[in-house]
Amino acid sequence: MRIRKKELPNSGLIAAALAVFLVTSFAAIIVNSTLLGHGFHLDYSISKYVGLETWSAVLFTIGNLFVAAFFGKYLWKLGEAWDMPRLFYYLIVVMVAGLLTLSFCPSGYCDFDGKKNLITWLHEVSSRMMFIAMMSEAALIACWKKASRLAHALCVSYVVYAIICIAGYFTKGEWFLTFLMIYESMYLAMFMIMLAFCGIRDTEDTQKIGN
């Protein structure tokens, strides 16, 4: 007897999310740093560049509405395909909520005299919440037996990278803060790429049970 394995999500969803993220992020960085005269600084976060101008804040928010939808749908189907525990779905909700909140609360956009206001505070809290949720998702997949061998390897590597980022942030390492934009961009892009490869099976779509 052959039993059909549960269908894995289409990696095209993650490819679309990555494309939207790259376009909106790089547009904000390139235009604000050159045409609008804010200068190019590798020690700036993506969010800081986004919050410099109204157009970039609006574009980033609209783009992330699609990213959140693609993310949520892909991860939910992945969880169903691998029979992930309930915690996995809670983390999806936390991650999507964090992404939407930080998008609607652009960092530095409403700050005056160098003082952080509620909007920036909400952005920072939600971005940290999203960071933790992403790392936790990867750790959970890495430990889950039904995940593919490729998924295990990629998720372990991602968690190691996340720990390196945490160490750099809390120790205020110059090696990290000087190139913050690069580390942040890699963290986000690597998560999407990792998820795309999670949709690849180790074996065929069907398996034999019994004689």
C-alpha cells in the first residue's frame, strides 16, 4: 500500500517574499542614501534607512503586507506537512505580528531632538520579537525528526548565525555594529532562503508500507 505524503508548500511563495523584501529594502537604502542625501552607512540598520523618509516608510509597509502573507502561508503549510507541534504555529503568529508591527511603526520616523518616541519603541520591541521567533522556528525545525536532512543542516547553521548576531549585539562588538546592515540583511535573507530549501524532500513523495 502506498500512502501519499502531505504536500509541502510551494517555494515560490518564499521566492516572492524575498523579492519584495529586497526591492523595498534596497530601494529605501539606495534612494535615501544618494538622491535624498542621507549618505551611505553600513552601521545603519535597514529600518533606520526606511524611517528617514515618508515614501520609504510607506513602500516598506505595503511590501511587508505581502511578505507577511507569503511567510504565513508557507510556514503554515510546512507545519502541516511535517506535523509540527502547536508551538510552531504560535511562533508563526508572533513572527507575522512582529513584522507587521515594525512595518507600521517605522524606526526614527517620529523621533525629535534625538529622543525615541513610542513609535520607535514599538518598532524595536517588535523587531526583537520577530528575531527571536525566526531563530526559534529554525531551532524547532532543526530538532524535528520529520524535517528533511537538508532542512536540519540549514536550520542548525542559521541558529549558529543567530547566536553570533546576538553575541555581537550585546557585546557591542565593533566587528558587528560597524557592518550592522550586512548582518541584518543576511539574517533576514538567509531565513527566507533556508525556508525555500525546507520544501525539498529527501525521498520520493510516496513510501511503501508493508508488503
